[in-house]
Amino acid sequence: MRNFIALLCAVWLPMAAAQSFSVVLHEDFEQSSEQHWQQLGDCQTVFAVPRSGATALRCKPGINVLFSKVALGEMGVLELWVKPETDATAYRIQVLVSDLPSINALWQPVALIEHSGGEQGYKAHRVSIDDPAKRFLRLDIEAINGQIDIDDIQLERILLATALQKNEQRIVSGILDKLRQDQNIDLQAESFRTLGVNYALQLELQRQHLEYANALYSGNALVLAGSERNRMANPMAYASFRSIVSDAKRVTTPLQQARLNSMLKPFGDLATATLNVVSGGAYSAFAEPFKSFLATSFDKSSYSDAGLSRADRKFAEQNGLKIYQDAERFLAELEKELQQVAALEAELLSIQRNIDGFRRSLDKQLRDTLQHASMARSQETVSRALSKDEVVRQKLMQEVAGNISLKANSYLNDGNNTELVRFVLKTSEQLEQTQSYKDQFNQITSAMLTYYDRFERSVNSAQNPFTESGDKQLWESHAQKARQYLQQSKESFNRAYL
């Protein structure tokens, strides 16, 4: 029971404390990589396009091997950023650990990072090593159809709760090994209590990850950042475009004006602050007809028959060509902006779909975990597992741990070794499945980090696409707000989920 309470305390820390970590290794390649790594292949520190700082590690096509010169203790989550050379560039990075710093040592694979192409720019990857021992780290880097740049490698210390659980899993493995050998041994009740405690712990891990997934988009900061970003890609937000529209209305008939209003409708109404972002396809369907509309409106044969005043006809004759050229320039600049916004929106929707799938799958896993421990798959039991009250959760976990221990002991006392082996194997399988959800959540956090990075780069002042001073200033004013909201969202995300 003392062991049970100690493990519960490890995972029932407040969220902020539970998510605190220390860095075991940080490599930004601002100095020669030879300081920390031995390598085979063709990777070198270059003034490439770093994610941060001035340099990154560039690996040419083929297989390249890096392994640490010193043993790293208590390895938890490994994070690194990779940038492929082209859309066709793919890569595979295998993560391995060993007790010896030799290429011929016995290296144990612990994770695999894969990218099949289709995206450019830096992409975050996070994988769990979860090894409390002191080991050497190795990265087998295979670049295909081009070179890759690697930057900002960071290795976090394993969380205490995870380290304790990994230790308990070794005990479970020892039990399984003896059961597989079909040895007639007296399994002590303490071994089954350990099995039950280890099994019950996964309920807390499942609950935490369900909470993370449910809350990932609950913060207002990311919504506000996205709103500002969308405004930056809406033509109606810019005075130069509204001036073009006003000039066009000045030289057109009421019927032509109604047609123009219909063309602008997908972008919303600035007066009512309903600024919308249309997809790339809808924008393309707008841009060319709009330019054609302008060309027709400022054609002499058109405005001569529009019943205009002499001043308006003179205005059309003197300014038509310039207005059309200004519109063409503005729309070309806006298209660059819209492409970035549309890509970010698609990326965020993809993350949302992955989170939704993760939540549904993990909810089913939680119910299966309870059922295997002879608990009813009722909503009441699930509510106890997800309760905000720690006392309620602790009582449920004690029941789960007791049921696992009781069932294993009953098979042992009945001499039913076959069912005992099946039961322990199934219990172990449930533990491994819970670990797989942690790996899936690493992928979600990787996608979010990549999204934050790309969003931040897209609102950098250097990305301002406009040439007209008023347009540039408006873009920058929205960009400043977007950067502030994004920073708030990033800080909340890092505190809560990393």
C-alpha cells in the first residue's frame, strides 16, 4: 500500500508542477557539432536557414549517423526540428540508445521519425525515449531526394511518474517471463499488488491526456491570433482596395454596382466587422472577374453610356488605367497573403481532426481499461475516472488495483496457469496501449509547435507583402496584435502540455 500511495502522489501533482521539466541536452548547432556528437556520414554545421540563431546542421542525401559523446541520464522526450530541401525531400530518423559509445555497440531502437515529403519549412518532431538509465543517444538520419537541415535538438528529463511506471513495467516483465517459462513458482501476493498498482496508474495518464485534448483549443489567445491573421488576408480591410471599389462604383450604373456588391459578398462587410477569409479557389474565382469588371467599367464605351456627369466621365478617362494597375498590383500582393492564411487554416483543421480522433480512441481505451479490471463500462464509472475530485479518482484506482490483484491471485490459487498467463499478458497489453497514446499525443504537440512556428514566421515584418504605405501599416498593426496573442497562446500551451 505504501508503494501505491507513493505512485499516486507522483501523478497527482498540480498540473503546472507535473509538467515542469529540466533539459538533459540542448543542441542549437551554433558551435561545431563535434563538441557533443560523433558522426559518420556527411552532416556539417552551416550558415543555412536555421530555425533559430545563425546556423543549423545540414545532412546530405544518404544515411548519416550521430551519437552522443557522453552518456545522457534520465532521457524523456526528444524534440528536434527538421527542414527538407524541397517538397519531394523525404527523411527517416531512427532514435536509438546504448550503454556504449561505439557504432558497433548494441543499440536499442526506441523511436522512428518519418516524413514522406509534401511540406517545406521547419517541422517539429517529439518522441518519447523514457529511459531512466544513463545511456548514449544515437540518431540514424536518412535523407532522400535532397538534403535536410536539423536545428534545436532538445532532450527533456523523464518525468518522475513515468520513471516509476517504467520501473514497475520491468517488474511486470519479470512476472511474464516466469509465466511464459511455465515454472512452478510461488508468486507472492506483493507481485500482483504491484501489477494492480501499475495497471491503475494508466487511468490517471489517460485522464490527463483526455483533459489535454479537450482543452487544447479552449484558450482565447489562439482564436484571437487567428482572427487577426484572417483580417490581414481580407481585401476589404485595406483602404487602397476600398478606394478602388469606390472609384469603380463612381463610374458604373446601379446594375453594375449591384453586380460588384455580389462579387465582394464572400469577403464580408467591413461596416459590420464581419471580415471573412475565402479559400484559394474562391479567391481565384473572384480576382480575375473583378479585374475584368474594372477593365470594362473604365472602358470608354461603357462609362459613356452610364449616364455619368461630365466630371465623372473625365475622372474615368484620366484615372481608369492607373486604377486598374493599382488593383492588379494589390490583388497580386494579397494573393501571397491569402495563400499563407489558407495554408495555416488547413493545418489547424488537420490538427483538430487528429485531436478529435485521438479523443474518441482514448475514450474507448479508458472504457476498455475499466472493463478489464472488472469495473462496469457505465457512464458513472467513467465519470469517476475523469472526476475533478482527487479523492474520487483515488478510490476508483484503489478498486481497480485491488480487482487486478484479486483476479490474478484467484487464477493462481485455482492452479489455472493458462488463464493466469492470458490475464497477465492482457494486462501488459493494456499498459503498452496506454503508452502508444502518449506517443500519439507527442505527435499532436509536434504539429502544434510546427503550427506556432509557421504562424509566427508568417506575421514577421519581413513577410509584409504590400508596397503601398497605408496597406503596409495596416498589415503591420494587425501583425503586432497577432504576434501578441500568439505569444500568449504559446506560453499557455508550453505550460499546460509540454
